[in-house]
Amino acid sequence: MVLLQSGETPLKSGNAVVLSGMGPRPGVFTVTNMALVLETSGAPPPPGDGWGPPTTGTTNEYRIGLWRVRQAQSVAGPSGPVLQINLMKRVLMIQTDDLPGWVRVVTEAQAHGPPRPPEVEERRAMKKGGVAPPRRCTYCTQLSPPGSIKCVSCGASF
């Protein structure tokens, strides 16, 4: 059972096998309005497999924010068609049923998902040699200078 965050709703869930360089990883794959979630039993995925650390220390639940998703499509895999999800720097290959349905759900979720975190935008701007954008306070919605740790208007932490 996926542990949902505040405001998160599951869009589609089903049995799946994630294909990786370390072999197939069976589990339950869930797409929510905020993330891709894989629940597995057994050892965690190896580093570099595309999945971050477990959501909690007591489950084998791994999340990837939808803001990292670039594209989802059905492609030919080693043993039949698979769901290919292109992330920012990795590609996930997932065997599951109803490939057109999964492609549609991932594509729609990504299109309507939350934006990149502000710190990611700041890093991207700085890498391109530009100035980091101002930070918008989620409490009072006022702008603060780039790199601020607190809102200059209301004092809320970023």
C-alpha cells in the first residue's frame, strides 16, 4: 500500500517488473498526481537504478517526482513490449499490462504534476551562467532575493 503524501492521489496502480542492469525487480508500480512509486519486497534497487532512497525506513517504497519525467512510451523490450519512462538522466524500463493505459496515465500526470522544486530551477539558472531567480514564499506569495532562506516579507522559512 503506497504511503501518500498530503494532497497526493493515486491515478493507476498494478503489478510490474522493473528491468534493470541488476536483473528484473518485481513489485507494485503506482502513478500518483505527484510521483512514480515502486513498492518491492526484498533488497532495495542498486544505486543508479533511477530510484532514490526508500521513502521511509520501514518500507521498500521508492519514489521519483513527476517533475523528473520527460516522456513515457511503449517500446520493444528484451522479452516483449515494455513501458519506457525517460527521466532527466536515466531511462526506466517497466514490464506491465495495459501499456497504452500506462503511457497515457504517466503522460497526463507529468503534464499536470507539480513544478520543479525552486532549488532545482536556481541550480539550472546558475549552471547556465545566469542569475538565480527570486524565491516566492508559499505562505505570503511575496518574492525574496535568490538564495534567501527566509521570506523577507513575512519571515517564513523556505
